[in-house]
Amino acid sequence: MDSRIHKYKQGDMYIVLDINSGGVHVVDRLIFDMLDYICPDHEGGGLGVDAEQLAASLPQYDKGEIAEALSELEELYNGKMLFSEDEYRQYAEMTLNAPIKAMCLHVSHDCNLRCKYCFAETGDFGGGRMLMPPEVGRKAIDFLIEKSAGRENLEVDFFGGEPLMAWDTVKATVDYARSIEKQHGKNFRFTITTNGVLLDDEKTEYINREMSNCVLSLDGRKEVNDRIRVTPNEKGSYDLIVPKFQKLVKGRVNEGRTDHYIRGTFTKYNLDFTNDILHMAELGFKQLSVEPVVTDPQMPYAIAESDLPTIFDEYDRLCEIMKNDPKKFNFFHFKIDLNQGPCAVKRLRGCGCGNEYVAITPDGDIFPCHQFVGMDEWKMGNIFDGNVNKDIKDYFAKTHIYSKEGCADCWARFYCSGGCNANSFKYEGDARKPHKIACEMQKKRIECGIALAAGDS
């Protein structure tokens, strides 16, 4: 089969993706089978095969139907919607050192939960428990304004640990940014990620007023959540946080807002994670994200390669549920826009880690992203001296699908942009060597997302 296309069956749909143009074609079984025998030579023109040759290879089909289908394929080919060439490689060298536009502000390196899979080592990132003083938050805003150059729209995510433990700093930072954004020609968009333990009416009202988005951590069913997401005294968090999340989300939904999501993690303990998604929908949550755990493979809850068939079946099950009831809920990882994808540079590089996006620790240290925090070799500087390590920034500017191992030839490259750099470094030893298990799950999610989007169009 030609490497410029990816074809697969999802449910009862036969789907063909033209990798380079992004064209998605829902076809019948005849065309689906014919594509195994077509590999156009652009220099020679045409599809490089005739109906007689295809009929000999596919005797189960009527020759007249093959000729008609071949004509349809030729029309798509001539319209550059099938077997198109890769026009993105030429932009790879344009992925240069760019102004910083987004910042993950670690207002707390402490947490009031002790989630067993926590990549942040239960909140302190291996560097001791501390909270960010308000003056560091304000300095971080000054830093972002300075380093954003001509960028108008800036993003700040309050993160931890648990950011509500540093609530005074959160408010002081937001208030300061709002007080100076117009004079600098900037527009701040704030997000907060919280486990919900410290939510109260005052915090809920403030978050719903000031935060453009909020991420609420819950793993699903009570028994699933409380097995992993526990307090320091090993008690589950489900009963404590669910009513608070319901109240916060209700406030946003009543205003017609969908800019929030419940963010869960599934592990080997709950490979039937669709049941957790359905449970969260029953709780009234419609914007959902449940991601696979990425951790030391020696941990008992780690996902192994042998788990992939079960996980793929579960994604298929979830996809079928969403196909049959598309208004039931939205699943973040199946969300694909077939009409207006990201710009060329974002397709090549993804999240902008270490280049357009950085993380700031409570004492002002700069790292490529929240998952690199605590790794001294990736420290990029400190906001109080204002200097950013150019070598690291340039490294990430040049980290894209054409510099990552195996990505340039992967059919999913323009959808995943090479995956998570931090996970690659942590679990493969190289930010430019994608994490294999994560890649396989991502490709399956992309197939499901394309199928759902094609079914809606």
C-alpha cells in the first residue's frame, strides 16, 4: 500500500486518510481493497494501474464497478486529495527560536493529596515543598510580557502540586496581569488545574470569573479514584471533591460555557476506563479527558505493551458509544477538526515545549515544561535574571516530526506532532525518541477521532 495514505476500518466505516493533505475519505469496500494495489508515480502521471490489472488482482469484484471506482480515485488524485506529496518538510527549518507566549506557573510545589502515579513526586517535584510568593507570580507576568515580543494573546496555567494551596499568589498574579495587560497591548488567558480539595464558594466564584479554562482532576468511579487519588492518611478523595466539581461546572454551564474539563488518568487497574467516562457523564460532567498513565514500567499500575489490545478494544467501545449518542459527552482525545487544523509550524512541533512555552517554579527557575521541572540539566534560567538558555530553546525549536525518530514516516505525524517531549526523555532517554506505548495509543485515538468527525460531516 502507498505510504502516502493510511486506511483502516472503524466500526462499519472504511476510512482512507490522505496523510499529507489531511483529506479524509469514507469509501466502500471495493475502493478500500483497490487501494492495496495502487501506488502512483507522480512523474509518470495517473494512478499507474488500469482496470484490467485491478480486475486480475480482485476477481471477486465486477470489472465495470472497478473501472467506475478507478475513475473516482483518479479524480481525487488529480485534485490532490489523494496520494498528495508532503509539502510540510520545507517548513521544518522555519521552526526557529520563537517568542514565549504561554507559561505554566508552578505556584505550589506541595499537595494535599498523595496520588500514587504522580509524576511530580507527590507535588514537590523532588526539590522540597514550597509555595510561590506573590512577588514571584508578579515577576513571572513581567517576564512573559517581555519575552512575548509582539504576541498579543498570552496564556498562563496555574499548576502544582495543588495551586489552591497558594491561593493568595493565584489572585495576586491574576489581578496584577489584569492591571497592566492593556498598557502593554496584551490579553491574558488563565487556566487552573486543581484536585478540588480546597474548593469553596469564594474560590469557585473567582475561578468561574477569571479562568478561561479549568481542569478538574477525577479518575472516574469512586473505587477507581480512591484506589490512587488519596489523602496523606490514605483516605479516598472522591466524596470530598465530586460535589465541589459539580457546583463549579454547573456555574460555568449555566453561563453557556464549555471551557473546562474533567481530567482523569487510567491505569492497568481500570482498563475498562469507558465505564469511568460514563460514570462521570452520569455525574453531570460532559467535557471529559481520561489519559493513560505514563510511569515507570515497574510500577504495578503501569500500562504494558501487552495491555494495548484491551485498550484498543476499549477505545473502539467508547467510539461506538459516542457515534450512537454524540451529545452524551465530549471526549477530549477524540476531538479532531477535519476542516481547520493547526498551522504548519504547530503541526510539525506540537505544544511548543521549551520554545514558545515554559514552566516557572516557585523560586522563579525556568524549565521547558511542567514535566521537565526538577531535572537540573533542563533548567533554562531564572526569571529574576531574565536570561533564557538559548541552546535549550534552539534545541526544542528544532525538535519536530522531521527530527524525531520514526515520526517522518508515521501516518499520524500531523495529528500528534511527535508526542510529548518530556515523556520521550523520561521513558526513552531522548526527547527526540517517541515513547512507543504512548504512540500506539495516540494513533488509535486519532483513528477513532477521525471516524467520529467524518461521521458528523
